[in-house]
Amino acid sequence: MIRTLVRYDITICGIDELGLHCEAGVSDVLSIIDPLASDPIAFDVYQPHRREILRFDDLIFEVPGLIAPQDAHLERLLAFGAALEASNVAHLLVHCHAGVSRSTAAAAILMAQHNPGREADAFLALLDLRPQAWPNTRMVEIADRLLARQGALCEGLADYRRALLKLRPHLAEMIMSVGRGHELPS
């Protein structure tokens, strides 16, 4: 399914896993890291690659003193996606702190960006790419608006979450326990 969405390989990971991919032929990297985090040293041993760095916290709403995803962040993400489509990208690595929320939202958004009407497929691809994914809702909502998808990205995210919870129903309790029960699909 992924090859029908993009023509390149995609890897999603957290910072602690970056060292596992330094020999994977990564040509492009999207780093989404906390605003005050230092740059991961793992990239010192990667082959030459193009890299985009976005800095914001993993938030789904505004919190004083922290930086939630904003339009400007998603505009940069979408510009990066447009540049990928116009380049000779072979292998894209997308990472955030844990490889669960920001990076998975970004990967799905990038896959959906050039595939209008296949938003659900872009999110469902996460079941294979990163089975522990719980994409950042705020990022998806902003991208949906910026891409004028009229809710299609948000519905794709809900479809993914339904499929994930069908495979791993115990996650619903965990999501509720961390105060994010409102993200559970109906």
C-alpha cells in the first residue's frame, strides 16, 4: 500500500532508534524535536542527506510555556513534502522524540498530501510502518485545513484509530488514562 502512495521508502522512529538506521541509505530526514532539545548526535554518522528540522512540543492543545504545533510548522512540513515529490528522494526517515505521535502524523500527512481521496490509506499505512503510532491530532487538523481536505484527513485518522484499537483494544484504556479519551473514535 505504501508504494502506491509514495515512490520512496519511509522509516519512522524515535531518537533512541536513530542509530539503527544510519546504514539504511536514508536520503532525506524530517526531524521533529522539542524546542529546547539538542540535535541528535546519531546524525553525525549518517551518510550525507537532506534534512528538515521542525521544533515544537507534542501537544494537542495550547499549553502556556510550551509550543504546540502551529500553522507555520505544518506549512513547512507541506513545503518539505512538495520538495520531496520534486526531488530524487529514495528513503525518508521521519523521527520525533518517541516515534509515536508527531512523526507518525507527519508521515501520514506527507503520504496523503499528493494523494487526495486516499487519506485513510495514508493513515492505515501506519499499521505496517509504525504499529505503535498514535498520530498527533492537532497536526492532522491543521494539515486538513491547510490542504483544504474538508475533514478527510481527520476521518482518515479516525479510521486508523478504529483499525488500531480493533487490533490492540487494550490501548483504549491507556489513552483514557493519560487524559486523551476524547481522541478515541466513536
